[in-house]
Amino acid sequence: METVAKEFEGKLPQKIINEAVAEAKKRSCSKDQLKKIIQYLKEQYDDARITAGEGIGIVTAESFGEPSTQMTLNVFHFAGVAEVSVTQGLPRLIEILDARKEIKTPSMEIYIKKEFNKDMNVVKKVAASIKETKFADIVTEFTINLSKLQIEATLHQNRIKDLKLTPDTIAKALGEGLKNVIVTSSPNKITLKAKDAENELMEIYKLKEKSKDIFIKGIKGISQVLPVKKDNEFFIVTAGSNLKEVLEIKEIDETKTSTNSLFEVLAVLGIEAARRTVINEAKKVIENQGLDVDIRHIMLIADIMTTSGTVKGITRSGITSGKSSVLARASFETPIVHIINASLVGEEDQLNSVIENVMLNQPVPLGTGLPGLVAKMIKGAEKGIPKGKAKK
Amino acid sequence: MIDVFMDEKFIGEVENQEDFLKKVKDERQKGKLPNTLNIWYNDELKEVHIEIANGRVRRPLIVVEKGKSKLTAEHLKKLEANELTWKELFSQGVMEYLDAAEEENAYVALNEEDVTAEHTHMEISPSIILGLTTSLVPFANFGQSSRLNRGSKAQKQALGFYSANYLVRMDTDVNILHYPQNPLVKSFMYDVSKQNLHPAGQNIIIALMSYEGYNMQDALVFNKGSIDLGLARSTYYRPYKAEELRYAGGLIDEICVPDKEVKGYRSEEDYKLLEDDGIIFPESIVKEDDVIIGKTSPPRFLGEIDEFSIAANKRRESSITMRHGEPGKVDFVMVTENEEGMRLVKTRLRHQRIPEIGDKFASRHGQKGVVGLIVPEADMPFTVTGVKPDLIFSPHSIPSRMTVSHLLEVLAGKTGALDGRTIDATTFSSEPEHDLRKTLLELGFREDGTETLYNGLTGEKLKAKIFIGNMYYLRLKHMVANKLHARASGRIQLLTRQPIEGRAKGGGLRLGEMEKDCLVGHGASLLLKERFDSDITRIQVCESCGMLAVYDNFKNTQFCHRCGGNIVINTIQISYAFKLLLDELRALGIGPKLNLKSKYDDGSRTQRSK
């Protein structure tokens, strides 16, 4: 058995060979039978491989382009559980492929380590500690005191207790966040007054709105948390993402916790993780829309986007700028910039890709245009074949 | 405390927003505050907003108080007797104009029966949710909303009788339907909007069945007999105009039969239809490129001297000719003056359009299709009584589109035609389906509208019962006669040497970016090259410098502007567009060079000086 396996080593992926051997042993096949089986597997494997000269780039582009035109007609671009909404469909796909730094709805899935996982209270505690608390969240009522020209905020006592805050700590956080404002605290009230006495009504109103956004407690960026139970396991879905700080929490299972923000993954976990995130996120969108794109197309896109070591989008500043051909770059947005820069350094275009050859009306090096003719040349033939010698 | 904003500006606070809102609304009704003011309370943000700015869309609603509509039977009686005006209804507080914001606080009932104590307002009529054309769709409440939109869009494109004085008008792109009819099945809005004065369709008999596969995918099969009797026949009118313009230097255009000396003179044959004044005579039959109005213009540039002719005769021929692919008859000729008192000639061409394969038709339910086959009357399927459908419609067009209203119209149309009356199909208040079925049954027909049909080709009885009935069908303005186009070779653009664009100029059909991608995706590399050969050129390249060289075929000499005469040149084949790109780069001061290598080379390229 093992000799047969050895024979095919390197010609087929080891995983397929191992599987075939294991299955053959279970069904007690003979050596010859196993050989035939693997032979057949090899045929199938070779048939499934992409032939030389196949335009995989353009096939990938079309395979992505066709379903995305379907998606424009689809209305379901947003989805999510309860208050945590997630961008989906075409807008999300564009976000991924463009490698946007700031995505519309950053979101995380935070898993809890096994030892804490059974207890709902621990999960709730973790969730509460993650959530970013702003001043507006712990205030029941804002009043503008017109006579004293100050803002009086009544505090939400129960919420403060839950978050283990005191009026003093709140006042301190407010003092850090707001400049030129005098903050005074009493057991159930916080008073804000601008330092420069002459205040217009409009200014006070603006101050009131500004104070609502002051960060008090939690992890910055995470605006909503939602503990979810799925298959007897708790995890927390969030709106807003901060992978670095979340991974520092000790109750969290850092092997499973994930975010949908490409650049956070890149910064915290590195380029391979970012590539995987591109694949996962793109796949998620396509599956959610009930469409079917082969995973290998998505992998090709993810490879192209991450091959340089950073995440580059499918845009003119992203992967297009990395093309070696001047004409190919110039044919996609802002041609003048590319041509001028190329002429400054005296770039040479080898005409190795598709678009350049279409522009020159030459066969593109794909499919039927790929194979060349090997011919025996007569000496001095570059200057045209001399008459009478052509037959030789 | 609740913040109050006026036109999105903070103006103060109130203790109790409900009292405040009520007071403002009362004052508004009394006329102390402007009628155009709207106020609403945002419960989420705890803010009251007052809006008085321009540009807010508002709509009238009937006020409801304590579960009772303020509009009573008494009001209606007075309105009918003209004792009460629309404006007075508002000052009396019976009705109110709400904007999009104030509507957020309102709870509007659709019908009077639905009104509860919670409601604040009531719609004037439930069908008010539809626009003018959409409310013309019969049984609209049985159709899918997107289909209603398409249905109303189709009605805007339908040929009909747009104006009674069309014969003295010179409108562009005019189509007149020869025998327009009012629909048998119509909504209340049809009469209210005076659609009956300019109908735009015909009541025809349709059968829902397949016919030899010629009505697949929204194609329609027409009865030749019906078309011969004038079904959906229309006339297309197009005006052509010529003006004698005045130019600088006292020169003017002249409408006349051009003189033989004129630059660009066609031939005597081309001007034979013109009368002595240079204008074509009415009822003459013309085809494409024929001269309709003869005209000559002064030379384009003053001082343009033609060496070989006498200086006086350098006028240009600038006659008005028929457009490509549009034959017709001269319908009307008019000679008048323009604003400057110069002669202005307008002629109108007429062309009868008999329905043909490729013409577009639609029902009022967003069910559009093109004619796929015109069948001789003898081959059409027929009923026991000998009725043959005018049109055969594919039943596969119905389930996925869910246009139940389409089926109901056929049933109602059949009932109406047999009972001799029009059927009311107003949205939400149409004649009920079971009444229609009952009438049909009483008239001796199957109540579901189906009938036994016989195969027109063999005379055999069709196994299935066929749904057949009357329906109002629209002929849409998109006709193949205006769109058919093909080209093998023809005019090219001067700059790029690529074929020109557009049907009117006999242009090429573009193989665009995505079509190119398709060929690349299939690896059909050489086919793709051949497709783009339309602007193929041969250019000479200098071996030593890589710039364009010159080869003089006449003297059999070659030289390069840069390297002189003693050089080696190569001839290569590229697209003219690329040659143009190289030229333009050179014009910008960038010097692109072509490094050539033999197709059969082993890859080592010859070194060139840079």
C-alpha cells in the first residue's frame, strides 16, 4: 500500500492520497485496485486543474461582476440582530474590495473562554465592561438653566450603580473631555458651566450637545454590545470594533474572536490573517445574498489584494498602481498621471498583459494567442527572408 | 423641558409640548399664524420643530376628531351646490395640509370605516395613493406595485390621438393611431382626467396560450387578418425644416433648385421632385437621401478662392434630405417667415406604420412584448362560434410577475363585450370578480373565461381549455422601422479611422469593453484581434531610434527624420488609435520609442541606443 502511495507522492496532494489509502484499507482493497483508484483520482484531479492560458483574472472579474449587478437590484443591504446593524450586500462588497480604512458598520464577534462560558452573568459582565459609555447614556434629563446660564444633567442612578461609577468619576471624565468648562457634581446631578461668562443661548445649546458625546467608560469605539447564545455557547456581537483592546481582556477566547475591519486585523494579527478576513467577509456577503461564487475566485482576489504585504484595494491607488505595464495602468483612470510619471523615468512596457495588446491590436497572450511557433531561423533573417532561401 | 426649533434653529423650550402643539395648530386654523406653517414633535429626541420654509411638499387630509370625520354629509351637499369652497374647508378646520414632518405625528385612516378614536386624519379617497397615470391601470389593487409603475409608464408611450389639430401642427416624433378606442374596462380616473377625448389603445381579443413557440419570453403572436383590417395601424409624421439664414457681409441662404455650378451639386435626378421654388410637391413619394428642400448657402469662409472656377460661383449646396432608413410621403408643405422676416419652409413627411415583427405592444399592467410572428387568419386557433383571437399571449408571463389584474381585465373585458357595457375597474372599488363570473355564466359562457379552442392548422380540438377574452392593448412608440440597423463597411472617423457611431449616419456596431472581456475570458485571442481590425494600419519604424520612419513607395527609398537616410526600417501592423496615441504623446513632448523584436526570436532582444 505504502509503495503505491509513495509512487504518486508529489503528483497529487498528499491529503488526497492519504484519504484514498485510508479508505482502501478500510475496504480491504488490493494493491492493484488502490493503484487504479489513485490513477483515476489523478485523472480527475488533472482535469479539474486550470489549463495554461486560461484567463483566470477576467473570469474572476466576470464571476464577481455578474452577481454584483444582481445585488444592485436587491434592496436588502442592511441586516443584523436587534440594535446591532451590519452593512451587507453590494455596499459591503465594495467596502471589502476597495479596502476601505473606515467601514460603515464595524462589528466584532467576541467569544468567551470555555471556563467562563457557562455562566451568563460573566458574559453579561464582560459585555458591560466592553461597551463604551457616553455621558448621554447615564443622564435622564438635560435642562438649560437660563437664569444661571448653565446646564444641569440629572443622573440615572441605577445605571451608574451597574457601571460602578460615582458622580465624582463622571465629573472627572467630563473635565478631561471638555475644555473651558467648570464641572461640579452633587449626588444626583452634574452641572456644566462655561468658563467665559458671556454666553449666548446657542453656545450653551452647542455645549449641551457636545457633552452628550463625552467618553466615560468602556472600550473606545464599541457603541453596542449584544450577548448571543448559539449552539450552547455564548458570544458577544458588537457594533463598533477595537480588536487590540478587546484581546487584552482576560475572559476572552482570542483564538475565535474576530472583527470585520480589515485594517484592524492587519495591524493586530498580520497580513495572512487579513487575507483570511478578506475571504471570509466576501464569502459571507455572497452567501448572505443567496448567490454562488466559487471560493477560488475570492481567494484569487484576496491574494492579489494582500500579496504586497499590506492590504491594497481594487482601486487606482491600490492594486492598479502595482501593474508593471504603463499602458495597462493608463487605461484605468487618471491616464495622464501614469504617462507623465512613466516618461520621467523612461519606463519600458514589455507588452506582456492583455490590455496593452488589445490597444496595439495584437493577439493577447491568452488562450489561442499564447502558444508561439518554434522555428529554425536562417542567419540574417531579421532583415527579411532572402528570396530563394525561404524554402530551406 | 423640551427644546423648540424653528426652521432648524433653536429658539427656546416648553414645559408641555402637547398644549403648545394644540395652541399653535388652533392659531393656524384661525388664521393668526400662516397656513403654510407646520409643527411636529419628535418623541425620540424630545424636540418640537416648527417649519415655515419654502419647498416642503404638503398634502390635504380630512381632520378626524374623537373617532369622527369632520367632513359631514352636510359639507358634501354644500360642496355639490357650490355653496362651499375648498379654501373654506381649511378655515373651518375640516381639512388640513400636512407636510412630511407633521405627518409623523398623524395617524391617517384610509377609509371612513377604519376610523377609530386614535385616528387624527383621514384620506380623501384610498386611491389617492396612486398618481394620475397609475390610477388608470384597471384592477390596480390586484397587481404588484412595480408592475403598476411599468403599466403607467407603458401608457405614456402608447400611440393614440394626442391632439385633434395634429394636422396643422409641426410636432416632432408624432404617431397617430388610426382607430383609437375607449377601453371597455376602465377606472373612475379615466373619465375624470378626460382620457376619453384622446384614447390611446384598442380593445382586442387575446388568448392565453402558446403558438408554435413564437410567443416565448414575452413575444406576441398577431393575427394577420386583424392587422389587415387596421388593428394597431398608425401613421408616423416627421417635420423637415429649412430656413434662409442671414450671414455677415450681406450674404444669405437661398431656397431654390440648386444651380449646376454650385459646389456639391448632386445630380438632376436628385432634384426632380422639387418644384420651381425649390420645395418638394405634396404627396410625392420619397425615400432615404432624397432632397426635400433645395437650398444653397454662401461659402463658409470669405475669400475662399477656387482656382479653377469663376469667383462668383462658389456657393455651397445645403439641401435638406430625407433621413436614413425613413421613407414616406410628403404630407404637408408650409412657407412662412421667421422672426427676422426671412423665408422659412416646413414640410411634414408621413409614413403609414402597419404592425410588423419587432414592434412593441403592451397591456396596461406592465406586460410588454414585441411581435414575434404574424399568422395568417386561417391558421389562428378558433372557438366554437368561430371567434379568432387578435393576439396570442404567453401564459408564462403571468405567474412570476403576479399580475392578477391582467387576468381580471381579460375576464372583465369579455364580460363587458358580451354584456354590452363598460366595466368599472377603479382601484379598491372595482366591480367584484364573482359578479363578473356570474354575468358570464348567465350569458351562456364558462364562468372562468375559458373556452374550447380548435387548432387553426389541423382543426383538431385543443385538449386544454384556453383563457380567452377582451383586453385593452396599447401600441408603443418603439417600432423596428425606426431602429433596424446593420453595417458591413462604411464611413470612418477622420481622427481615429474607426467606424463612426450612430444609426442615422450608418455607423458601426461597437464591440465594447465588456464584449472584449467576454472574448478574452474564452481565450479567443485571435478572434478578438480580428474584431478590432477596423482601424488597422501599417507603420514604418526606424531600427536604430524606434521612432516612426518614412518609406517612399514611389522612389523606393526610406529615411528617418532623426537618423537620416541610411537606416534599416521595419513595417509593423498596429491599430491606428495606438499610432494616434503615440503622435499625441510626441505632441506633449514625450518621446515613445518602439523596440521591435522578431516574432520568432529566442527572446534576446537587440540593443538600441536610448
